Amino acid sequence: MTLDETLREIKAAMDKQDRTIRSVALAIGKHEQEVGQWFKGEHRPSFASLSALAAVVGLGTGWRRARRT
């Protein structure tokens, strides 16, 4: 799974839960603008940040470490 695919999966989970970028950013201790840039492809999150983001929306550890694209 690529990083872009992983972010799309996380965004889909956020949408299902009516979670905003702001709410997940606050939950992982990041600025809303930074997290927004990840979803726009302007910046890449660290693996730790990506893992925290996935955990916040309830995605388990079943997804593999994303490849950078």
C-alpha cells in the first residue's frame, strides 16, 4: 500500500466518522495546517504520525508500512 493509498483510507474512515482534519490533528498533537498538507500531498507525515492518525480513526495495525511515492 502506498502512502497516498493509506492517506485515502484514513480520510475515508474520517468521513464515515464525520471527523475533521482539525479534530484528528488535535487528537495526535499536530497543527491542523500540517495534517491538511499531508492530505493534499504537500508534505509527508512521519511513520509515527501516520500510525497515530490511523489509530485515531480506528484503523488497526493490519495495514502495512506505506511506501513513499
